[in-house]
Amino acid sequence: MKNRISLLLSTFLLLLTFSCKTDQTEKEEAKRPNIIFIMSDDHAYQAISAYDNRLIETPNIDRIAKMGMLFTNASVTNSICAPSRATILTGKHSHMNGKIDNHFPFDTTNITFPQILQTAGYQTAMFGKLHFGNSPKGFDQFKILPDQGSYYNPDFITKNDGNIKVDGYVTDIVTDMTLDWLQNERKADAPFMLMYLHKAPHREWLPAERHLEEYIRKTFPEPATLFDDYSGRGTAAKEAEMNLLKHMNWSGDSKLYPEVLDEMGIPDESGWDKAAFEREVGRLNPAQRANWDKAYLKMNEDFKIAYPKMTEKEKMQWRYQRYMQDYLGTIASVDENVGRLLDYLEANGLMENTIIVYTSDQGFYLGEHGWFDKRFIYNESFKTPLLVSWKGKVQPGSKSDELVQNLDFAQTFLEAAGVAAPADMQGESLIPILTGNTEKWTRDAVYYHYYEYPAVHMVKRHYAIVTKEYKLVHYYFDVDEWELIDRVKDPNEMKNVYDDPAYAEIKKDLHARLEKLREKYGDSSELSQSYIDRYLEDISKRRAFGANQQKVKEILEKKGLQPAYKFE
Ligand code: SGN
Ligand code: CA
């Protein structure tokens, strides 16, 4: 009897411990936050009203800043699409993860934070643009756009259903997929990490049908540096091919019909202008196309009358307005759709324990320095928007001007999930900043390195150190030029003061700090040279799309290589 009682007692105790343990695990589980990473492609901070409301109101994106923190000094390590995404996923600089440019595919032997989170029990999903040339690892579900993706009736590569084409507008569709996953595939018993990645507002800036008429009628204020003549800086700024007047496609970008170009005698300078127009607009079905024409026909007719009388200055102004109308038109639907997601989270009790990040793969020039595109270390493309909310942890309406980077996301998310980060990750967790423990944050400079040259837009290779006060930049490869920018005295970054004796001491100090940073992150001239050799070898076989082919030819011939592009 005694034995039976003690057996019962011990079974009872065992059950009790077991159930306590389950309770404990559930509590632990409940504490691990969900992570929603929202990223748009080429979304300039100048086009988010939480930063600046001169161009557009983005009330929904701003909600994230109201609930949480707005970063005013967030930047990227390499201002271009796929390399930025690789840095985000690996927590490593481009020279370490190998994804230095858009040209070569991502090396999938890299370990990414989603793989680590998935192993740690997170549910993982990705929807939208990845741009890696291969599918992501570490995701339970994904539906991604092939390469750059399309705005209208886009194709998707899916994890379970092969390749599909979906009718409608890309920003709406990516959101539908995301909401569908949250509603129907997400399981309640584990935390999740969701990557919701928009194609918009990437070139060629095609708004949803519902925004065409509204945006085509708007007029926007011009940036102070729209007519920059690049005289204050070196060869790189002068030779870049991203000027609104000289390098933007009239048809593909400004949406003049190819036949209007012919009629007005405007040449297809890039050689792929008309093809770019057809590539996107050609995807519309007849009903969609009729709607599209309703908005763009009148603009084309007005242009035909105005163009012959336009001065060069007026042409630039016209191109700027046309650019902004379409670029900002695509952002209108990004904002609406971010609103749909936030509403869903609110309605389903998912705000409570969820980190929400809104960012872009880099910034973008909205006419500053007369430019579109990115790549350069000048503010508008070096900086990137960053808004983070986490209810109960991040002070609502707070701001940080710390030098944070896309390099830091992986370690931030891993720390939030309570998982140790691999020792070779190179960022720092943002959690001290997010939770107001800034005394633990000591970074006083960041490192930058851009590689893709000679390539579309012809922005020269450069690396740099950036502090809150200065940028020291080295342009290399087919030039050897240094640039020093005083960020405080010259916020528009118009003047290189490298040779100004007043900056001699500062220059010396920055050179020493730059060398230390390169050592710390493991970058070197030898590594840069190996990336150059690999690239040149490849573009002697495979054309560097959109690059100035004459210049490519010169560069390759110096190396004894023949360009892949055939000259007539
Ligand atoms: C395309 C664009 C370029 C852009 C690159 C890279 N031209 O080639 O303007 O710089 O993508 O963009 S387009 O007319 O074909 O759109 S990135 O975001 O993928 O890095
Ligand atoms: Ca981009």
C-alpha cells in the first residue's frame, strides 16, 4: 500500500513538473517576439513624411515612427540592391559575403539570419523582391519576383507552386500574399519572422491605375541642387550617368510614347529606351492599357506642343516633375498597403509582441545633384529610411541619430529572439538603442564600399569612412582621387575640401581611422583587386547591361580583354 501511494505520489510529482515545464516553455515561447521586416526598393527618406513632408504624405509608414523610433542617420554599407539585401541577411559587409554587386548571384553557402531563426523554431516567410539570382534559404514559405520583377500583372517564383503569373498591381499582390500567409498559414504556437519586400518605387516607376490621374497632375518643389554642375567635386561625380536630363530614358522613364520620340526627333540615346517602355507597359491587358492611356495620352500631347520651345533649364524641370509624379505615385500604393498590414496586425492582436521595421535597400536621388538612382556615398543614397516599432520596448515617437547600418539587422533580430549570433557577423545589435540604453552604443564611424563599375550609371568604385561630421572617400580603379566632405558646414555635399589646408589635421585623423576600420572589417586592396579581376573577366564574356560600352571597351582593352558587346 505504502508503495502504491509513493508510486502515485511520484507519478503526480512527475506530471506536475512536466506540466510546469510546459507552462514555462510556453511562457518563454510567448516572450519571443515576432519580426516583420518591411522593405521597399529605392525608397528615399525624402519621400517619407516622417522625415520630410515636402513631397508626399505617407501616413501609414509614419504610424511605425509614431509607435516607435525614427532613425535619422541610418545608412547602407554599399548603396545598391542585391548587395544591400545580402548584407541584411548575412550581417556582413559585401567584401565578406561576396555579394559585392548586382552582377553575380548570391553565394548561398553564406549563413543568413532567417536560417538561424528557422532552426531556432521561428516560422519564416518572404514575399516580394529578393533579386539574388537564386531562391532564399531558411524560409518555410516564399513567393518572390524573378530578378527585378514587374509592376503590372507580375510573375512570381514560389516555394510550393512553381512559377505563377498574377493579375493586378505588384504592391497590392505582394500585400495580399503576405496577409494570406498571416491569416491562413501562420501557426499560433510559434513566433514568426516575415519579410515583406516591395518592388516599388524602383525604376521605371509605374503607379497603380488608381493613382495615375492624381499624380500626373501634381507639381513638386525642386531640390536646391537640381542644377549641380559637379564643379566642386572630382571625376566620379562628373562622369556618373544618372543625370535627369542627360541619362534618363524619355520613353521608358518619362513615359513618352515611342512614336512621340520619333515624331519629335528625340533619339533613343541609351539604346534600350523604347524597349524599357514596352517591357512594362506591354504587360497591361487591353482594359488596363485603356486606363493607362487615359492618364498618359494628354501628357504626351502637351509635351509635343511644349517641347520645341523648351530651354535646357525647362527640359530639366519638366523631367524632374515627370519623374516625381511617377516615383511618388508608386509610393502612394506602398503607403496604402503598409496601412493594410498594420490594420491587420492591430485587428488580430499582433501588435503586442511584434518588432516592425520599415526600411529601404538604400536611399535614392530625387533630383538632388541633378540625379536619379543611387550608388554614391552622398547622403540621399548612402542614408536609408529606418523606422522601428516594438510595443512596450521602444518609446513611442522617439528618434535616434546614431550611426546605424543595414549591417546591424541580423544581430538585432537574433538578439531579440534570444539566439546567439555567429561570431563572424560584423554588425551590432540595435537593441540598446531601441530600448534607450544608448550608453552601451559606442560606434563613432561607419565603413562603406561600392563596387559595380563599369556598369549601368557608371558610378566609380569607392570606399569611405563616415562620421557624423565628415566623409573621407577614395575613388579608385580607373582614377585615384580622394574626397573630404564637411557634413556640418556643407550639408548639400557640393565641395571637396580634401586639399584645403584648414582640414589637414582632420584629414590625417580620418585617414588613420579609415585604415583601422578596413582592418577591423577585413577589407583590403588585394581583396578589391580580386573583385576587379573577376568582374572584368566576366564582362569580357557577358555584357555589363546599361554600361557606357565605349568606356567598357577602353577599360577591357587596357587589360588585353575583348568586350562581350559587339560594336558595329
Ligand atoms: C536597372 C535600372 C537601373 C538600376 C539598376 C539596379 N534600369 O538596371 O537604373 O540602377 O536596375 O537597381 S531599368 O531601366 O532597367 O530599371 S537595383 O535596385 O536593382 O540595384
Ligand atoms: Ca534598390
